[in-house]
Amino acid sequence: MRTNLLRVRVIVILCFVIVLVALGRIQLLERSELARHPANRYTIAKENRVKRGEIFDRNKVPLAFWTDSGIRHYPLGYAGGHPIGYSSAKLGSSGAEGWYSSQLLGQDGALGIKNFWHRLAGVQETGYNIQLTIDANLQEYGYSLLGGNKGAIVALKPKTGEILALISSPGFDPNDLHLKWDDYVNNSDNPLFNRAISGTYPPGSTFKLVVGAAALEADPNLLDREFECPGYIQLEGRQLTCYTTHGRINFMEGVAYSCNVVFVQLGLEIGEQQLRKQAEAFGFEQDVLEGVPVKKSGLGDAPLTVNGLGESAIGQGKVMATPLQMAMVTAAIANGGLLAEPVLLLGRAVPGEDFPAGSLNLAQTRVMSRETAEILKEAMVGTVVYGTGQQAQVAGVEVGGKTGSAENPHGQAHAWFVGFAPADSPEIAIAVVVENAGSGGGLGGPVVRELINYYLSSLQ
Amino acid sequence: MGMDQSRKQEALLLLPAVALLLSGALLYYVLAPEPENRYLFIGAILLGCLYYVLHFLLGWQAKGADQLLLPITAMLTGLGLLLLYHLDPNLAIKQWFWTILGLGGMAGVILVVRDYHWLAEFKYTFMLLGLAFLVLTVIIGDETGGARSWLSLGQFRFQPAEVVKLLVIVFMAGYLSDHKESFAFRPELQSFGPLMVAGGLLMVLLVVQKDLGAALIFFALILAMLYVASGRAEIAIMGLVAFGLASTVAYYLFPHVQTRVAIWQNPWPLADGPGYQIVQSYFSLAQGGILGMGLGMSNPKFIPAAATDFIFSVAGGELGFLGASLILFLYGVVGWKGIKIAYSAPDDFGLLLAGGLTLLFSLQTLVIIGGIIKLLPLTGVTLPLMSYGGSSLVINYLMLGLLLRLSSLFALPEGTAVHEN
């Protein structure tokens, strides 16, 4: 009888262990999934308990605010849907509303302590107001320039890394979101997808800027070299072609005319390691925006074959980059080789108080020598003056640019254009991608031109 | 008698339980510092003192009794009271009175039960009394929460199934210790007969009352005790087969069983209807995470029946996985120690009695927590010591008092007179 008793004890203890494991699964593993469940009243209650802070742009233009009737209004509508986002107990959250919810719900700092007591006392809590680096006008204008095409625009301030515009098209309207939700979800153009930070595209010829930077760093006398473009270059059993026969050509012309032969040759010469190192310095394979889930740009798994390296050198093959990443490459060149870490959140303030001025934390890293950056800048200015980027010319302003067309298995090539202006002291760096729009100069160039024109005149 | 009678371990382990009560009272007073809330301290201190009175009583009257059971009882009861206070202060005050009544009952059992063998003499009386209670409930009982399981005596209402648990354990222990040989070697109808009839009647009466949780617990208890007495695994297996058949029949006979099973399989499509409770319980547990929301920080309105069936979900939400694991650990220790006590019994009846009491306590814990986390279909039973409920609390105190008394009797050297008074 005693043996039986001990056996029963083993079973009982085993049952307790099973219960413990199952409990751990709910409380530890399934926790966040359950917290996001639309029927979870704790999440809804938390939202209702706090009056979310409001969101403003860099010029204190409201981007999300409470109306007198207690409705959260988003004045930019579709144009601002992606960076500003939404927060809904039923639908979850996205954009700044989600990324900065701990600020908007006042969970840390001075308000965090105050809110703790308010929570105990049952008084409504308040969150911080936040200020984004976005320029509401530029955001709206840029969105209209895309005209409903699938694509994205990212505009940065090269000196500080501030994100002036983060545009993804088609967008969505955070106002009355629950009414339109099903349409968005069922739309094959995927308007809820933030192409600017989550979409990765082959960067095409815009990636030549990364290859060029690596090549210039490796060979200071590169400008004296002469290349010969017979219209194609032979790799291992594979030919990569140029769209024309460039003949004798130097580096500067190679950039301006986007000669594939020059850059495949340079890519093979510097090798995979140097290329990766340069790309990673620009932000490839890195988390680039604090607190925001930006998809990592990358060069694919190492090691690359010779063909793979050749394709990578012209931004094809396994190279994938987000529009934000290509804007960062452009901004670093424009800023004399210093990459300013991108910033979206400018500051926060207790409701009723003003945002503190000059709270921006500058984090700059040198990703290439000043000389390399100056050469690339000059080459990009040449591209707009006499090369493939002439459509980005702005009267009275020196613009630098680079076109790209990314071949992809989903139809026509994606058109890229990256650019900055004014060349002597850049105020803005832009990356534009338009899906399946063919070559880069055609659609991206005018968008960059209009945005530069608009932004620079707004500064005066 | 040469035994350590200082019971230092028990005295020391009671401290955290009393500290918990006091700090909980302090917390609630800080949250709502009204003068009349000072009664919280009086309540906590008085209860703490009573646990120490029990401690001294055990040292005086029950030498050698187990030293872990009382502190764990105090800890779990205190935790239950604190959780209940946040859910509904009135329930906590009632539960406080029930606790004092339970402690009185516990002291009574320790003082009165000087020998346990006489219990075996009355096994049939107990069983008949138990069945009579249940029959009475079926005939004149009140229906609450879908189950007809309450008896009213004027103002006084109680759940007979709780009392029946104690009666059934005594019957089983007595019956099985008398018939163990016939079970072990050649099972005959005449040795099985009374057991089958009693067990069958018990099941039928509980199912008719729609008290499925109690039916499940009794069934598992009878099987486990049969196995301990006979050592025959086939009895347990036959029992499981019978249980499977009976469950299938019940599934097709009773719509509410079908609903329970559907919720068990997937509560999400029923989240707005019958699955509401379990889904909200899930949310509460998930909200707790590792460290919990903090005592008194959950929303008492979110989970229906939070004070009774779902008290563990509230605990998991407010105290997190760490707190919930600690609670599980304490229940596990009761199971472990209780079986150890049973193991030290000098005779079969004592072994089966102590084993039965422990198994019932553990089974009830596992059935309700297992139901909350969807390991088992959810059946409404109380979590021993923590759930709100007078009948359940008092009976649990009586059973733990009996277990304490048995541990003291078993610890006496062989042959020592138990009738010394």
C-alpha cells in the first residue's frame, strides 16, 4: 500500500509540474499575443485610462489631436497615415502612435510618476505630446506627387538625420479607420504596408554610390583611370550588359551615365569584404532608426559568387535596400562623408508646455573620407547636369542625383532616384522609388525636382 | 516524550504569512486612507494572533504534528483574503469570519479527535449521511450559477457537496482497509458491490445537480484511493474507461456538457458568449506576465466569478507568473507533505484516511487550475483556501485539522496509548 501511495504522489507532483508549464506558456510565451487581442479589456482599459498625447510636426503643425468631441483627428489623412499611424484597441497600432506609445501614454519620466498616483486615485492619466521631425507640408506634397502609384519617398536633413518626410503610397487614412479597415486589408496594393521602411527593393544603379565610395576609399587615384566599355562585361558564364556602348569612360562619367561595366569591374576589384564593410557603414544589416522596426537592408548571404558580386555591384542580385537606407546613403554623401543617424522623434513635452528647443541628439559617424564624399557629390551633380538625371534639374539650384532601375521578377523595373540640394550646403536628401515604373530618370527625377524646389523655397 | 516540541519551524514560517496579511492591510489602507479602513489592521492582527493560538495549541495538544501545513494554510488563506478584498471588500469580510470559524473547527478537530479508529466504525453511517445530503439537495436545493447544489437552513446556506467530501473519504478509507485483501487477490462482486453502489449513486446525484466539477473530483479520488488500496493498475484503467463512457453519455444527454467541451476545445469563437469567462481569465493571466500588475491592481469586473472559480486567474494577473508559481508550489508542498504523513501511518485505515484527505485537496486544486488554463474542461469548483465560499473554506480547515491531528498521532512511537487522557 505504501508503494502505491508513493506512485500516486509521483503522479500528483507530475500534474503540478504540467500545470506550471502550461501556466508559464500563457503568462510568458503567449502574453503579447493575448495583450494584442481585440477583446482584451485590459488593453482597452489601459488606452481609455490615459488621454494619449498629441502629435506635432517639426513646425508644431498638429498631426494627431483630440477634437472637442473627443475624437482623435489626423489632419493629413492618407498622406500622413504611415508615419503617424493609428492606435486602436481593436486593430492594434502602427506608425508613431504605436512606436512612441509609451511616450504618448506617459509611462516614464515625470508623467510616469504622476500617472502612477493618478492610476491609484482613479484620475485620468495624461501622456506626453510628441514632436516629430516630419514636415507636414512636404509630407503632403510628396504624397500627392506619387499620384497613387505604388512607391515611397524618404527625405532627410543630411546634417542632422531628421526625417522630413516618410511617404508610402498608396497610403491609408487613420481617420475612421475601422470603417475602411476591410477595404485596406483586401486591397491588393496593400495600403497598410509601409514601403518607406518595410519595403526592400533591389537598389539598382543607386547602389553604385556605395560601390563608388568603397572604390574611392581603396584607390585614391581612381579618377585618373580610364575604363573601356564595350557594352557588356563577361563574368563566369554570364554577361552583364550596359544599355549602350560607352567606349572609353572615366569614373565621373561612369557615375553620370550609370555605366554598368565600370562598376562591375570596380566591384570585382574591391571584393566582397570591402563592399560589405562599406555598405554596413552606411547602415546595411543594421537597425537604423531607434524604436522603429525598419526592415534591414542587406547584401544577401556571404560568400557571393563572382556572378553574384558582379550583380551586387550594380544593385541587382541579392542586394535589397529600403528607401530609408538609400536616403541615408545619399545624405551621408551630401554631408561630406558623415552619416547622421536618422531621427524621427524630435522631442516630447507635458501637455500645456512647449517642446524644449534644441533637444536633438546628434549622432554622426564618418563612413567615408571627406575627399571621397566630395568626389561622389561632384559626380552626382554631373549626373543631373549632363547625365541620366537631367530631369531633376532645378533652376538656380545645384542638384546632385543618381538614377536607378531595379529589375525584379514582378514586372517592369522599379524606378529609383536619389538626390540632394543645394550641392554646396545640402539641406535635403531624398530617395524615391516607384514600383514597376521603368527607368529612374523618367518618374523619380521630376518628383525629386519638385520636392527640392518646394522644400528650399519653404525655407526662405 | 523526547520529541522536539518547540515547533520553531512552524512559528518562524507563520511570520511571512502574518507579514503578508499586515502589509496587505497597509497597502489597502494607503490606497483608501479613510479612518474606517483601520479595521483592516485589526482584522489582520486578530487573524495573525489566531494562527499563533493554533500554533501553541498544536504544541500543547498535538505533539509531533506536521509543521508546514499550518503556515501554508495561513499563507494561502491570507493571500485569498487580500485578493478578495480588492474584488469586493464585503466578500473579504465574510471570508474573514469564515476563516475564524474554520480555525475554530480546526482547533475542535485537534482537541476532540484523540483517536481516529472509531471513525472506521461509522463508515456506512457516513456514506448514507453523505448520500442523504445530496438527495436532499436534489429535492429541496437552491439553484445558483447553473448548479443545484445549495441547501438552505433559514438564513444559513451551505453546499452539502463540501461536507460529503469528508464523509466519502472516511467511508472509502474504512471500506478499503476492510476489504483490501479481496481487492488485491480476487475481486468479487460482494466486495465491490457496496462500493459500486455508493460510488454510482454519488455520481448520479452530482451529475443531476449539474455539479460536474465535484463529480470529476469524487471520481478521480475514488479511483486513486482504490489504486492505493489494491495496487492494481487495471482498476484505475477500468475506471478511466468507465469514465470515458460515462462522459460520452453525459455529452450527448446534457447540452451544458456539450458547451463545456466546445469551450474547452476552442473558447475564442465563443468569446462573447459561454467562452467569455475563460477568455477573460486568459487575458488576466497574460496581463500579469512575470511580475504581475500588483496586488489590488487588476480590474475586478473583467472576470465573472472572480471571487470563486477564477480566484487563481486574479492571483496570476496581480502577482504574475512568479506569484502564481509560488502558490502552485505551496499547494504542491501540501500534496507532498500530506502523502508523507499518510506514509507514516501505522495502519491501513490511517494511511487511506490521510492519503484521501491529501488527494482530495490536491485534486481539487488541479481540477480548478487545470480548468482555468484549459488543460481540462472548466468545471466550477473552488480553489481550496483561496476561493470565496464558507462551506468550502470551513471544510478545508476541518480536513487540514484532521490531517494535522493524524500527523501527530502517526508520529507517536508504536504502542503509545492514545487514550491517555
